[in-house]
Amino acid sequence: MDPITMEGGYNGSDEEKEDVEETNSHLRDRFRLSTISIAESEAKQDNMEISQPVIVCISDLAFKYAEQLAEDLEMFAHHAGRKSVNMNDVIISAHRNTHLADLLRSFSYNLKAKEPQSEKKRKKSSSKESKGLPSVLNLDP
Amino acid sequence: MRKGCGSNMECYSTLLIVRLNYHRSSLVVPPWRTILIRTVWSKKAIEREKNVDDETSKGEEGAGTSKKNRPTSANSNAVKLSCEKLRLFVSEAVHRAATIAEAEVSDFQPRNFNQLEN
């Protein structure tokens, strides 16, 4: 019995490892594709061409950067006692580069502005307005 | 516990495929990077769970640990923002390489990019 269970255990871990490797390679490939599209569009703006090894280098660097970013964001969120990552965590992750932080902050404001107001917020704001109006009216006379 | 983690990974891969199919035509930075970030977090969660498993096999004090080891989630806007950050990283790398290439030669060379690290 023991050898069979042992074999089963090893197979399970091997399968898991294979799955993880598959997902990793899949992600890396897709990441590379998007990096190529971004890099080519950026190079077009400068009227230049990028050689393949450079794109591969950039995509590998960006992949590692993304992994580090994920770890940092997780740590920030855990430090704040949360299980979910906020926009503030992403902005804080760029605190060493002030220009980048400003860019991200403005992008976050745009994202917030694009967000449609939920019904609850509308209700709250409408109730506040309704509460606020009488006081203003009372002050007038 | 480990079976759950395996199913999580499968879930992420299916999410990846769905998101890729959805965003294939769009010019915006593909949000499948969400999945990349999540895989990193799920990896960490798996490691934590394995550590907890080892601890419980030794001491058997693992009541209510499943909630602690839940993988980190992200706000949708936070994911978009991190995608923007990655896009800026790539564009900055290309622009820096371009400025160096313009100064030296008209075409990009790998050595130009190597100078970025310094």
C-alpha cells in the first residue's frame, strides 16, 4: 500500500508543478506579446525600430518587475491589515520616483472620475443635500 | 488544502484565457496582468499553506487558518493602475534606449539597453 500511496503523492505534486510551470510559461508568453506591442508602438513614435533581443530583454525585465510589484503590493496591503490591494498601495509602491508617483496619482484620479456613482452614494448625497437645504433656508431670514 | 490550491491555479489559468479572449482586440494594456499578479500571490499563499501544513502536522494547532491563508485580492482600479505602471516601465525603457541609440547609431542594439541598468 505504501509504495502506491507514495507514487500517487509524487504524481500529484508533479502534476501541480507541471501546471504551475505551464501557467508561468503561458503568462510569460502573453506578457512578451503585450510588451512587444507596447514597445513597437512607443518606438514608432520615435521613428525607430527595435531589435528582437532588446524586446526579449525588456519583456523579461518587465516580467520580473511585475512579480516584484505584486510582492510589494501584497506586503503593503498586509501591513495595512487588509487582504485586498488599493490604489494607494500602488501609488506608495512608486514613492521613490516622485514623477512616476504623480503620474499614477493623476491616473488614479481619472479612474475615480470615470467611476459611475453607485446608487448608495447618490442616495447619501441626495439625503445630505435635502438635510442641508433647510438649514440654509433657516439662515436666510 | 493542497487540492484547493490546485483548483485555484486552474481557476487563474482559465481566467487568463477568458480575459485574453475578451481583450484581444482592445488597444488598452491587457488586464491579464492581473492574473500574473494573482499567480504571484497565490504562489505565496500556497507556500504559506504548506508551511502551516507542516506546523499542523507537528503541533496540530491549525484551527481557522484557512481564512488567514486566503490569497490576496485586488481592487479593479488598483489592477488598472498597476498595469499603467508596468506600461510606463516598458515605455520608459524603450525611450531611454531610443535616446541612447539616437546618440550613437540609428538602430537599437542590445548594448544600448544594457546601459540602462547602470
